[in-house]
Amino acid sequence: MAQTLPTRLADKSGQGRRFEVEVVSEPFTSGTEDPPTLMRRIMDRGRAENWDIVVALTGLPLHSHGRKLVVDLSHEHGLALLSLPSLGGLRLQTRARRAVEEAVLGLAGPRTTEAQGPPRGQPLLGPFVSRLAPVHPGPVGEEETTDLRYVVSGPRGYLRVLGGMVRANRPWRLVPGLSKALAAALATGAVATVNSTIWSLAESLSAPRLVIAMVGSVALMIGWLIVDAQLWHRSAEVSREARQRARLYNASTVVTVGIGVLVCYGGLIVVNMVWALFILNDRVFASMTRTPLHATDYWTLSWFVASVATVGGALGSGLESDEAIRAAAYSKREQERRHMLQDDDGD
């Protein structure tokens, strides 16, 4: 984004302006999730660096007055604080680029004083509006640096922020991050595929029972990973916003781990299918189960064995370190936030 922003901003401003973009990455959101405090820290950093405009992007969800924050703007000081999860989980890079461009162009206009308020004609709604999650102005406190705030609320806004948090966690990284659990699941599946008792069980199970076995094994794996690695978030605060944040963090954890486990489950089905096609003999199968081996039996057996192997993988995940599971399940900023919370609890 930083490489293309100067040219795009110069073209869109249309006033012969030149833009220089400097990128600084630091965990400034790890110590607090209070937007007014963050805006003051951004303002202090901008003054120290002598920056004209400061746009801060964070991968953590922010709340303000019980609503989920999209962006805070201060036209007087040239500041913008954008919460990336509020942009949703789809087309994140495009939405983030458009949001940053509109924020910079709006802040680059004539500066206003606090008494004048934000300039009219610069609603900044364009990059954020979606039929799936309407964005609207939010309340701003009298003592806040912010002079314009946009938030999302309601069930659709909740789902949009949740999708953005899951996207930031990148749940597909959970698969290679659980090497010991995968090794245990693959070993369990390989042994179960050549077990005649498993053949008979798979042959006798109906589709609803296979679905129950799948749901049960996946739920067991998700629950075990969350409990064993202590991924469940418990807030020491009793405020409404703290409870909302805790529910949102825990929901994103369940969805992130759930997607990762489902990807593993699908991979186990494919591996088991290949192994079954290679190892099963129709005459041996018929002698053990007293039924001929059909093409559908390969699918049924692979499906059932994947459920059995997932339970074995849940047990094997106990060999993984908690840090390895957290690294696979969370984004960098979320890991930093949790480390800060643990340090605070230790102090």
C-alpha cells in the first residue's frame, strides 16, 4: 500500500500536491484499547516526528460507547485511527487502501478548529459503507481529540467485525502449526483404515450417525485446543465494553480454530481415501463385513476414519506447546495483546 499511495493520492488530490509516505510498525495498541487514549498517543507521535498527517491502522477491534469503531478522525490535528477488523474479512486490502486514501485526502484539506468541527462535504462514508453492515456516525465525547467518528452496530456489524478478526488471525495457518496433532491424526487414520472392526462399523453406520460422529470429533478437537492452550479470554474488567470485547475475542477464537480444524478434517478425508484405494482388497473386505466392496464404501470408510483420526489428533495436540498453538491461531497483534494481559496479571 505504501508504494502506491503517493501516486494515487497525488492523482486524486488534483492540486499539484506531493505526498511522502512513511511506514512505522509498532505494538502501540497492546497496552490499551481505549480510542481516546490511542488518539492522544498518535498525536504525540506525530508531533515528535513532525508528520503532517498520521493514519494509524490496527488489527484489533476497538469499541466506543458500546459500539464497534470503524474510524476516528481529528481534522484539527490531522489524525485518523482505523480499526481493520471493522472493514470485514473480504477484500480487506482494497477496502483498507480506499479507506486510507479517503482519510488522507479528507485530512489534507483546510484544517479546522475544534469549535468549527469537521469540514462539511467530507463524510468519508464511501470506503466503509456496505449493504451488509451500515456505517453511521457515532457519539464523540467533549474532551476527546476526535471530531468525527464512524461506527458499526447491530448483528450485521458484529458479523462484519468478527469476520475481520478471523481474517486477521489467518485460520489456515493452524494446519501446519499443529504438526504433532496432525502426525497423531494421520497415524490413527492409517491404522484405522486397515482395521476390520472399523470396516464393519463404517458399513453399519447411517449418514446421520456419520454426521454426528463428524460434528462430535470436530467439536472435541476445537474444545480441547481452546482449553489445553488456554485460548479462552477472561476479562478482569466488569464494564459493558469489556464484556463485549471478551465475547468478540472468544467468538473469533472459536471460529478461527473451527475453520482450521475443518481444513484438517477435509485433508484427513482425502488422505484416508487415497490410503483406502491403495490398501483395501475387495475379497478381504467382503469376507470380513459379509458385504461386497462398492465405490461408496471407500467414501464412507474415509469419512468415518477421519472422525476417528480427529479424536486421535485432539490427543496428539497435547504434545504441542501452548505458544505454538497460540502462534498458529492468532495474529501477531493479538498475540502481543495477550502477552500484555498476562504480564499485567503477573504484576
